[in-house]
Amino acid sequence: MADKVTLVKPPIMYKEAQKVLREIESITGGKIISYYNSISGNICQNDVNIFHEIISEWDMQEDLYLLIKSDGGDGKASLRIINLLRQHTKRLTALIQGECGSAATMLALGAEEIQMGPLAYLTPIDTSITHELSPIDRNNNLVRIGHDELTRVVKLWNEEQGESNPYPELYKFIHPLTIGAVDRASSLSIRLCSEILSFHMTDKGKADNISKCLNSNYPSHSYPITIRESQRIGLNVNEIDSNVNNLLTDLYSFYSEMGKKAYTDYDENNYHDNAITNIIEAVGVQYFYQIDKDWHYKTDERRYIAWNDKSSWYRIEGTDKEAKPEAIALR
């Protein structure tokens, strides 16, 4: 099919991003790593390997700046990334210009200081999972189940029904093993936050309070925790330098161009996805993960299946204006 149409491909804006990163480093005086997830991307275990590829040969840094833009992902990967970065720097600062949600908030917790711009926000870390025994939605996909949602259902039931047991009714819609898995995931989330904070916060009680607050005290997973509220819950958060914030705005506009949806329709049941999901970059090198596969809609199963998958991580390095992306295999 690909031979019959011209595939939509995202632009690679390496030179533009490199120029901005150098300008930011000239202001901050420390090394910088940018970490950007597009709307199709999330924090995942493979990202840890890419961070290692970038910093493995670095000397110990006095100051390291981590630029974060993501709506979340795997909290265990966040812990591993922080564990890796802390081995290469004495002080870590998180720079946030916009969205830094869920597992990305966990990532920011690993920094001694979080600097936030006018549009920046963290979010609560209410755990939700997709279990193999989760209910099915109308598109035949597994539904994500949130711990806060389950807790509120039980609370409302008890308020309305008194001492009666709500679980026999819940089990009609949600498998008991799924409920158990959600509860376990919530405990894991609190533990991850506390462990990440412990890299720089010696007051265990304070770290536990922040972790429980982020996991339990908010009515919405997408609630925007702005700079004032971040300070109130005990985080070391300050306003970002205005010049750095403006440069981050430029940088993320380049990444946004790279991360746009890149779909090519073959017909009503088939299309190609060529989107860039994750970008990790430092001065002199850029890594990005690019989806490259076809999707076919199986009408009888009411779901899409992937085939012809050539997705891969790519690397661009050096200052050569003609530098081209090279597909890599992770070690």
C-alpha cells in the first residue's frame, strides 16, 4: 500500500532545537537534557536506556537541568530515570514550561528545585490501570480503572446504603482481581513518590505527606497544580527565568511540529501511522522514537490491528548541517 501513496512524515527539527538548547545552557550555566512526549507518547522503560546513552560518558555535573513536557506514563520508569540522573549530578533542577502530569510529576519530584513558567502545571498522581480483566468499551478496548473512581463509588454507596456491602454489585461490572490490582497500583504509586523524593529530601515525614497528598487529595486526575499550590504542599518550586521560559516556548514549538499526528489514509479501513512520540535531547545529540506501521480495522472484531511495523528509535548527533537520523537498536 505504501508504494501507492506518499506517506505523511513529520519534520525533523534538530538544528533548530540544538540552537535553543545552547542558548538555554548559556543562561543556566549547567548541562541540559530535554524530555518531550507528544500527544501520542508517554514515559516508558525504553526512555531510561536513551537517557543512559546520552549521559553515560558524562563527568559528574555540579548542576543538571531537566526539561520536562509529558502527560505521564510509567511511574517505575520515572524512578529509574531519576536514579540514573542522580548518579551524574550533585544537583538536579526541573524546568517546566507547560504540562507535567502524573508520572511526569513524579519525575519532577526527583529535583531539588522545580522551576515553573506561567503556563506550567503539575497534576495529581491518581493511579489508573488497564487490566486484562478490565471491562470492554464500545470499541472493544479495555477500560482504564482509577483508584480514586473506585474509592468514590464505595464512599457514595456507603453514604446512600449505610452498612450494606457494595462489592457484590461492583463485581458485576469490574472483576475482583482488577479491583485488587488497582489498589496495589495505588500503593505502588505512593511508594514511588516517596522513593523519588528521598534522593534529595531527608525529612521522611515530609516526603510521605507530599506523596499521599498527590495521590489522594485531589478530585480530578487532570487537576492543574500551579506554582502557588505546589509551594503549599511542600515542594521547592520557584518561577522560571523569563528568558529561559521564552526559549522553552520556542523549543517546544519545534518539538510540537515533530510530534504532530502523521497519518496517511489508504482507504476507510487502513491507514499508516508515522508519528514521533518521544524526544530526548542534549547539546550535540537528539534521540526520538518514531512509529512506522500500518493499521487495519477488523470489522468483525471492532478493533484495529497493527502490521508492517518498522517503528524504531533514531539518533542524530554532531553539528553537521546535513546530519541525518539513524535508526538504532537499544542495548
